[in-house]
Amino acid sequence: MLDARQLEALAAVIEHGSFGEAAKALSLTLAAVSLRIKSLEAALGRRLLVRGKQVRATPAGQALLGHARQVRLMEGDLLAALQGGGKPARLQSLSVAVNADSLSSWFLPGVAPALRSHDLLLDVVVDDQDYTHDALKSGDVTGCVTTLAQAMRGCVAEPLGVMRYRCMASPALVAQWGGPASGKAGSQRLAHRLLASPAVIFNRKDALQDAFLEQHFELRDALYPRHFVPAVDAFELALELGMGWGMVPDLLLAARTGKPPLQEVLPGCTVDVQLYWQHWAREPAAAQRLTQAVKQAAQGQLLQV
């Protein structure tokens, strides 16, 4: 039987990144927190933390962190039920992993009403949609927006819909290339222009530009200069300033009212990204409410192909 106080100490150390901050959060001495962690490691016969300047969890520690978070949520639900089915006595926190484009377009507006009505806190991990499932697998989050269609162990993968991306650049840059491409000759000319011009890419995990080149020009592992701009507003600003070309989702293009125009480089040629909501198969009530809000938001905003 796991000791609840030891589990809470472990979770606090991992979440705060240090024993000292965990001790402050739990109103305990540093020695008490350290003793609880050592006792838990001794009982389980394995290391749970990698000590250093920044404390981090081992795989076993990550698994226990996921368990501790589930216990917190279930306890909140139980206390609410015992108090007559009202709201939990304290705000419940849910950790999720979401790609930046979804977060900035449909995710936050979609879940905000549920967070307010059910007194839920959101702890967001931002990552590329091809990698967000790693945070769920490690126990860092309760759910993730991902491109992974196959449900991971102990999880459910529910299709959300498609985010459609277009290759965009400033009108001045497109004009330098001779205007938007059309026809076979125009496409060949554009391919050379794109490979010779910088692309604006969100981060080093972002493969949308590569997908565009492969789908529409049959170019694989293409080499081209790149700017890395890991913020949605700054990414679009880089395109506006003519720094290069990049992939922008329709949802964000529709919200650009009053901003400098962007022009589609290869009209009608898009990259579709199918998204899924992966979450624990056995969800506490708070997580179930978030799952429902995510699905409803996606239904109303994403393409249902």
C-alpha cells in the first residue's frame, strides 16, 4: 500500500523541481520531505528522482506522479459527492499537452467555459502535435491533442477533426517570386524559389513545411534555410515582415482581421493534420468534463473529414 504523504511529497518535488520549493508548498521542513522520498524509494526498492541542480523524475517516478495526480482528482470528486454533490472544496488542476496552433485557435476558447463552471485549473504543456503524446505516456498530463491515432496503453484516442494548413508569405515576397504559382511550369519555378528562400518554422520538431514540399512537389528531405520562431504571434509577424514562407492554419488565417495581409503561395494546395484527443481510459469526473469540452470545441471548429 502506497503512503499518501510520501506520494504527495514526491509529486511536489517533481512539480516544483526542487526539494526546497516542495517543502514550502507542503509547509514541511526540507528534512521531512527528503525523509518521505527516501522512505518511498526504500519501500519500492528503486530510485524515483535524479538529484541535481534541477531535480527530475525517473521513469518509475513519472509513473507514480501520474498515479498521484489521479488520486488527487478522485479525492476531489469524492469530497464533492460527500458534501452533497456540489463543487470540490478546492480548485482541481488538470495537466494537458497541446500544440501551439490548437491552443491559440480553438482549444482555449472551447474549454474556458467548462473550466469556469467546474472550478478547474489548467496546466498546459506546449509541444508539437507529433510529440504531445510523450507527456501523456510519461504521466505528466491527463490528456493531449496529438496526431497519434493508436491509443496508448491505458488510454483512449478519440478523433477530433482536421486542422488545414496553407503555405503563406507576405505579398511582397510572393511578388518577388513572380506571383502565386499556377500550372506545372509555375510549380517548378516556385519549388526552386522555396528551396532558395528561408522558411519560418515554429521549432525544430515542426515538420509541416517538409510535409508541404513532399505532398505538392515530391521533395523529400529537402534542404532550405530556416528561421525558428517558437511563438504563434511572432511566427505570423515574421511572415508579415517578409522573413520567409511558412504554414499557417485556416483557423488562424480567419482570425487575422486588421492585420497585414498574407498571401497563399500555392493556392488550393493544403496540408491536412488529423488530430486526436488521447486521455486516460479511467478518468476522474473533472477530467471527464474537460474531455467533453475538448470534443465539443473540436466539433465546432475543426474540419470533420
